[in-house]
Amino acid sequence: MDKNNSSNNIVSGKTKFPGSFWTANLTELFERSAYYAVASFMVIYLGQLGLGDYWPSMLSSSLLWFLIYFLPILSGTIADQVGFKRSLLVAFVLMAFGYFLNGVPVWFGGAVLNATISSEVTAGLGTILTIIMGILLIGFGGSVIKPCVSATVQKTAGQKATLAFAIFYMTINIGSLLGRFISWFMRKEFDLSYIFAVGTAFCIISFLVVLFLYSDPDDRKKNEKQKEGKQKKSIGKILVDMVIVLKNPRFSLFLLVSAGFWFLYNQVYNVVPLYWKRVLETDPAVDIYTTANPFVIVFFQLLITKFFGKMKPVRSIIVGNIIVGVSMLVNLVPILFSDIRNQIDISLYFIEFVLPFGTVMGIATVGLIAFGELFTAARSYEYIGALAPKGKEGLFLGYANLPIAIGALISGWGGAAIFNEVMCHNATKLESGLLKLDPFWNSMGWIILMGIGFLSAIGMWTFNRWLQKQKAEA
């Protein structure tokens, strides 16, 4: 297309996004609705199912998130070869079965959801294997969705890439809110296991949308003949490229110093829900409480971009790490100045509700982590591009999700250890089933989490100073 003509069309408003763009966004909306319908309660569900202190966190935070963010390195290339539509159809079949299997132990296996979470593993082997298989299917399927949908958005954006990805990002958060609210209704109407019925239903809807409405981006079809003569990128080549990337000391050090942020980010779905369920409330509305994350992103994304968009990427990342550190620190307020279960009256226009003081601070934690994400997530890609050797920016950006994957891999066990071994040290059990925590050890747990955020900020600052010194010497 002639550049001048393209510009004229955009100015005159004639350029429109093709149907594949809107179908891809609709698909992403339903997929995110499925995921966030279960994400907030996953660790609690597995705990009530009898998987003990550590397995719920390791399966829901470490294994699932690691698969979703590590496997796109491989699945994205495979999808590019076999076609996005075929890949998406297979992915949604896998995910639908995955969500369904997570509900099977309660629906058909005779498993009972305990009112409280026990430290001992009481679930049978069949239940545990069913859950693991379900999580693997969700992880494998989910790893295909993101590269296919984001690539469709990119390929159909034309000259409106900024607007296209703003719509895409907004769609993700709308889906996040939709899934959480429907999940809340279903678990109230039936029981907690039915959040997986919501996830299954949204995956089936997504499958139908892709089957009847989605088509591979036009530019894929236009370039098919050109691609036929080129050698396809094999899995072996991908792994070789990964070794090349990891052998780069700059990138490897960046992985280490940035993993702390994602470790803390994952605690929104690990330590924070466990704290609400086992310490503060017998029936916390975790799905509703965690909407603080998408609400902050929706309402503050443009403001953060406007006022801080020109900040250097490394400074923005450091600020993001400090913010997530502070987000953990706020949980000390009710411990130091009040009782964590003291009731707080909250009025928002015509809505009035009463929550424990500790829960309110937990919601503030979720919201502040979202602010940290706004400062860190997108700018990390920009910083990785600057780290890459000249001419290899594309190669390095292809592995930009590795920090998230590594942070996820250690977040499940690490978060569970901080909660169970530090926060709950010397805890006593109340008649309600809730834990009464020792204020000192409770505080120490949140201080350790805060310290991880601050150490990550210091590590990023130190790494950047070292990088600048290396460049100066070169």
C-alpha cells in the first residue's frame, strides 16, 4: 500500500480494522473471562480439596503460570506454521477439557470441599492426578492463545498499532472483570467448584467464535508462497536460540534481577487469597476483591502513560519494583495499629459494605501491584530491546517472557513457604477455623515480601550501573 494513500485514509477515517481484528479481540475477551473466573480462587479451591499447604500454590502459581509464559516460545512458532485458526481451535479444546477436569473430583469423583484448609494432604491419588492433568491442559492450551491473538492484532493493525493494542489491552481487562463477576454469581448460587464450569463454558464459546467467525490474518495468506521457499524454524533451532540468548550475560542478569517483581505479582493469586481465606474471613469474596487489579489498569493506564511515559525504561522498572514492595508493606498497618479483623465500614456512592481491616489492606495491595505493573510490564520489553546486541533485537524480544516464567516458577513454593513457615509460625486455630497469627511473625512475612520488592529495585539499579560501565569501557 502506498504510504501517502494510507495516511490519507487514516486522516479521513476510512481505514477500519478488518474482521479478524475484532474476532481476535472477542476471542481474547472470552479466554480471559475463563481464566480469571478461576484464577482468584484456584489456590483456595485446591486447598479445600485436600492438597495441603504447598501443593495448591505449586500447582496454581508455579506450574500453571510457568507453562503459560514459557511455552509460547515454542507454541507461537508452531502456530505460525500450522495456522492461527487451527492452533486456536485445538487450544480451546485443550483448555475446555482442562477446566472441566478441575471440577470433576467434586462433580463426579465424590470429593468434598472442606470448609477450612488443612496442612495435611488428604486428597486421593485419583483426585491429585486429575487436577494435575487439568492444569497441564490449561497451561498447554493457554500458551497458544496469547501468541496467536496478539500476532493477529499486530498483523491487522496497519498504521494504527497504538490504537489496536490499546483496544486489545482494554479487552483483556474487560474479560477479567466479566469472568470474575460471573464466577462470583456461580459459586454463590452453587459451590466453589462451579467456577470451573464458567471457565469451561467460556472456552466453548471461544471455540465457536474461532470456528465460525475467525480467519487467519490476510497478510499470512498473501505471503504463503514466499514462506514456502524458506526454511521453517524448528523446535531445535528455537532451543539453540534460547541458549544463545541465555549465554548473553546482560540478559541472564536481567532475568535474575527482574524475577523478583513477577514473584511478588503472582502473590495476588497465592499468598493474598490464602491470607484472606485462612486468617481473615471464612468466605472471602476473592474474585470481587481482586477486581482492584483490572480497575486500576483500566482507569489509570492512560494517565500513567501520559505523565510517566517519557521516563527512562530502567527508572520506570525500578519505580514499579518499589511500588510492589510498598504494596506488601501496607498490610502492616492493621497489625501495628489495630486488630486485623476489626470491621471497617466502606461506602461507595450507593454501595455500603463492611470488611475486616486486613481485607481492606489486602485489596489496597492488589491495587498497588497493578500500579507497579503499569510502570514495569511494558517498559521491560523496551529495556530488553536495548539490552540485545545490535541486529538481534527481534531474537531477544522473542524470549521477553522468560522473566515472568522464572518469577512464576519460584513464586508458588516461595510464597507458600513465606505464608506457612513465617506468617503462620506460632499461629493458633480459632473456633471459626481461622488462624490467629502471632503479630510478630505475621509482620515478618509481609516485611520479607516487601524486602523482595526493594531488593529487586536495588538489583535493577545496580545492574543498570554495571551495564553503563560496560558500555563506557567498550
